[in-house]
Amino acid sequence: MIFTLILFSLASLYFAAGILLFIGTLRLRRGRNREPLRASVVVAVRDGRDTIGACLNALMAQSYPEERVEVIVVDDGSTDGTYDILKRYNELHRNLKIMRVQEGFGKITGKQRALAQGIRLAQGEIVLHTDADCAPPRRWIEEVVSYFEPEVGVVVGFALPSRLQGFFEPIRAADLLFLQTVAAGFVGWGRPLSGIGKNLAFRKAAYRQVGGFERMGLQLNEDMALIQKIRRETKWRTVVMQRRDACVRMQGTSSPRAFLLRRKRWLAAGFRSHPALFATLGFVFWTHVMLLVSLPFLSHLPALLVYYSYLVVACANFVLIAQGATMTRRYDLVLAFPMFQVFFWIYTTLLGFGLLSPGGRKMEWRGRTYG
């Protein structure tokens, strides 16, 4: 009976937290800036031969005035011919700058080093960040800049797969939508804790104020670290974009193994980044562990309370998925909710225990291993 009461309490708190995050998303507002700020798009790429072309085509076709935009691509040690592609594009576009990553900047990840190097070269007041496997929509820069009111230092957006092929891609897309909606809910309550680097922008002044990526030390999620550092050490506000024109399209697919490795890195980064995020992730983990443990003993537990616990946890997740679909106009992802719910329950539990196991803190990332 004590076990059931604990499960009931955790599930009820989980549902309440989900509703609070949903309300947080309702507190977000549209951008109101009309000042034509100069923008720099910085892309770090490593072995992106298959996707960098579409990314650059999308960036060169933006609706924002060309004279106010520069695109900087930093090759982070590619060995697949990516830099040759960059050189061909560089010959065709005068507002494209390319470079290869250089050593230095202390003990940080390769991507931190590449981004820090690119941002040092940036001339724009606003720095936009996306990845080589992304194709931003035509009005992306225009939408991002519209959110930079005078007090805004960081703008976070959504990034979702454009094609849902096979069985796994809809689950992956729904999971990304869920996590980004949760992040948006925290922003709505004035507590920005995370964001996705595939669709992130910040004032260069705010970035400099906190010392940039090179002064953060090694970060498993540099975007999360930057958002939290700007909130903690400055007075700049963080806002969320919520229009379809601002949602970045992710190219390609992801294998289940690559998905789990990425989520493991994000989970580890979250646990070590901020007490509130540590508490949130721990709470989510233990709630799902309790749900899992209840299965073998279902016939010996008060069935009504157990079923209630499963139902309210699923309802909280559904509310956030549905709200994220409304914010991005990706209603197709709601259909993936049943598969997402089961998968989220399984991988949340497995990854949590994986991080607690010996050697669980070793991370693979872009062909490199970090302890």
C-alpha cells in the first residue's frame, strides 16, 4: 500500500508539473522588434557532406536583406570532403565565410571550439546558430530578429525532422517536440534551462558578457550551458519563437543507437547543469521507474490507483505534445503519441540507470569520446 501511495503521489505531481509547463507556454508572446539588426549565422560542421549543401542553399535563400546577413561555416575536422563543398559555395556567395577549426581555447569539446572560432569572426549584432543537418525556412532570420526586443538576449526556437520515414522517425520527432515544449514552458515562467542548438540565437553582447563558449570548460551540451549562463550572470531575457516560419527543418534520419547516445549526452548535461533541471530529470526518472516496477506486481496492488498513475502521466505528456504541435503546426506528430509514450517510458528508465552504472559517464559524440 505504501508503494502505491508513493506512485500515486509521484504521478499526481507529474501531472501538475505538466499542466504548469503547459500554462508556461501560454505565457509566451510573439516578437515585436522591427529594427533591421545585422545578423551572423554560425554553423559548425563535421563530416556533413550529405547535408551541408541543402543547409547552405536554405541559408542563401533567406528573405532577410542580404547586405545584413553573413553566414560563417567552421569545418570541425571533416574527413569526407565537406570542406571541398564549402569552397565551391564560397566562390558563389560573397556573404559566405568558411574556415577550418584551429586548436586552442582550453579543454572544451570540438563543437565548442568551432563555434567559439566562428563567433569571434562574426560581425552581426545577433548570432544565429543552426547545424549542418538543418534547412531553415525562408523567413527564419526575419522571424528570429523580430523577437529581439531591447531587453532580449536569447531567442530559442523549435527544430523538427521534415520527413517521417519508417517506424522510428515519428517517435524521434514526437520526442523532440515534447522536450522542446517542456523547455518552452520553463521559459514561459521566466526560468530558461535549455534549448536546441539547431535553432538558437543570441546577442553577441550577451555572449561576450558571459565569456563565450571558450570560458565554459568542457560542456556536453554547450547550448544549454550558454542559456543558463546568460540567465544566471546577466539581466538579458530569453524568449521562445512559436511560429511555423521559425521552425527549422532537420534533414536525414537517426538510428536508434544514435538517438540513445544523443539523449544520454543531453541527460548527463542536464543532471550536471542546474539544480532545478537536476531535480526535474530526477523526478521524471523515478516516476517512470516506479511505473515500471509496478508492472510485475499489478495483481497485488490496488488496481484503480495504479491505472490512475499510468493515465495521468500519459495525459501530462499528451497535453505537452499537443501544445507543441499547435505551436509549430506539426499536428501530424500527435498521431505518434502512443508509440512515443511507450518509448519515452523505456528509454528514460534505461538511460537513467545507464548513467548510474560504472562507466556510464563516458560519452561518444561526433566520433570523439569524452569522460
